[in-house]
Amino acid sequence: MAQRLHLVFGGELVDPQTNVFRDAADIHVVGIFPNYATAFLAWKAEAQRTVDNAHTRYFIAHLHKLRDEANSGSATEAFDG
């Protein structure tokens, strides 16, 4: 069974209507989680903690979708060194 990892991250956006970070160096990486349920709980905690700042947003990235292990020619294979 494939592992379905999820990354929770966020930070201050240039405009709350976009997904462009004000400073990519200041992105807060909450962590990598083994399933969506735990990632959602972490996302929710950070979103609630920063609710007073309209420019701060947190996201869940589905890391398992970045690489298809069954397909040897997936886009991230170029980074394998």
C-alpha cells in the first residue's frame, strides 16, 4: 500500500485573494503527516491560531501526488540525482 504523505505549510500572502507569499523565506512549515486526517487537524490548529491576520493562510499539499511510483518517467525523477 502506498504511503499518502501530506505537508502542512503557510504564511503571509501578498493579497488574501491570491496564493502568492509575501516572502517565501518566511513560509512556516508545520510538518509532514502520514494521512489527511492528521494533516487536517494540524492545518486547522494553525488556521485558528492566525485567524486575526487576514493575510495569513495555511495549506495542505498532497505529497503523494507529486510522484507516481508506478511511472518511472514521472516529473520529479529528474531530481533523483
